[in-house]
Amino acid sequence: MFAALDTVEPPILDLIVAKFEEGDKPWARERLPLVADRIRRRLGQLSARLGDADWLEGAFGAGNLMRVSVLLRLRPSGILDEFPGLSAYVARGEARPAYRRAFAAQRAVNAPEARDD
């Protein structure tokens, strides 16, 4: 779980910040490719670690759940599609009943009617 948050997520969050928070800055055009390249390097390492396995730790567990959640943030960028093995990994994770239940529970908590605003 910590590897997902400490090694994979930071460059993905940088991409989101670069696009949405800094996208109007004059230097944003130069920064975006640098951030995307950092993500590709990290995904290359992760893809190599996954290899032909279904899951990174042998059996599906909390670490895989966290990684799938982090990698999903890349879907709009198209970068994840450049790594077919990781794309398949994410699809396998999303298809798991426990994963679907966890996301349904999260959506229920975040639903407007569930908040006391």
C-alpha cells in the first residue's frame, strides 16, 4: 500500500496539478511532458515488476487494491493505455467484487445526500 502512495501516486498527482492548477501558467506546456515522462518511467518499473503475473503480491490484497485505485487516475490522460499489462491489471482489479463493493461504499459516503453540508 505504501509503495502505491509513495512511488506511483506522486507523479500522477503532479500531472493533475500541472493540468488543472497550473495549466494557465506560461511554463505549463514545458512542464507537462516532463511530468508525463516521470509517470512513464514509474509505470515501466511497475510493469516490469508485474511481468506476466495477475497481481503484484501473488494474491489480490490491499496493496493491489490501492495500486489499482491510484492507477485509475491516469485513465483520462491515456498514459495507462501505453502499458497494456498494467491496463489489464487495473481491469482485473476493477472487476473484483470486493473492489466494486468498496467503491460503491465510497460513493455512498461521498453522495451529496449523505453529507451534512
